[in-house]
Amino acid sequence: MKRTIIVLAMLAAAQAHAQTTVKPGLWETNSKIKSGNAQTDQALSQAMQMMANMPPEQRQKMEAMMAQQGVSMPKQGSDGGMLMTACVTPEMVAKRQLPLQQKGKCTSKQDEVPGGLNFSFSCTDPVSSGKGQIRFQGDSAYTMTMDVSNMVGVGARNTIVESTGRRLSDTCPPKPAAKAN
């Protein structure tokens, strides 16, 4: 569930980047995820802790896999939020291509509004839906609020994701060379 929420948050932010005149480069996203359920919030916190405590070899594999997609491994920020970086290339902006390859069957809709976008999405695999808004501070920063409903286990689970994003640099780190099997 944590990975799905992360991907959906980055997907929404990336779609917003592609729909506006943001600058390409390395972007950082800080997301706070609130489920309203103490047990779920604790599980999310434990998942972040588990990622932080991964054995070095496993961490390197995960980091390399994510780097191939142009994103960093999530880490916990000082404010309790989840920090990630994503590369947005000039080609991605021109093609309106997303920095994450969303797995699953999803559709989305964006409506431009003064200062940003309102958006909604629906996925059949994994089953989830949501809506939110993104507001831009120029071409190098944004804020986003998203309400997500997941069908995990028994019944729907609602989660609020509050994110901020900022452009860190003009360039992205080079992608690691893919290893031959």
C-alpha cells in the first residue's frame, strides 16, 4: 500500500509537471501521508523504518532499480514526511512523459485552474481512485493535496497525501548502467 500511495503521489505531481511549463531538472517531493487510522499510520511508519534499515546489499539493489526510473529511494524527512527525488528531463517535459512508469491500469483527468490543476484518477489494478489539487509557485515549486481511496484487504481505505515539491537543480544524476543478466 505504501508503494502504491508513493507512486500515485509522484504520478500526480509528474502529470502536473508535464501539463505546465515547469523547468526540467532534479525535483524533490516531500509527502505527508495520513490515513486517519492509527494502525495504518503505524504500519506506514514501520515501512519507512524498514526501508531505512535495509541490509546494504538489498538497499543497493533497490536504489539501482529506482535510479533506472529516475527516482530516489524514499527516506523519512526531519518533519516526518517522505522525501524522494525524481528527474524530469527536457524530453519528458516536451513529450508530457512521466518520470515514473505507473504499473497497473489507470486513467486520469486534469483540469487547469488559475495557479495549477485539479485532477482525478481511477485505477483497476490495483483498485484505487482519488482526486486532488496542485498549485504552483512559479516554475520551480508546487504544493499538492490528494485524497486517495484504496481497496486493500477488507473495504476501502482513505488516505490524504499532502506534498510539496521543489526543483533542486538543472541537471539530474546519470542513470546507472543496466546490468546484463
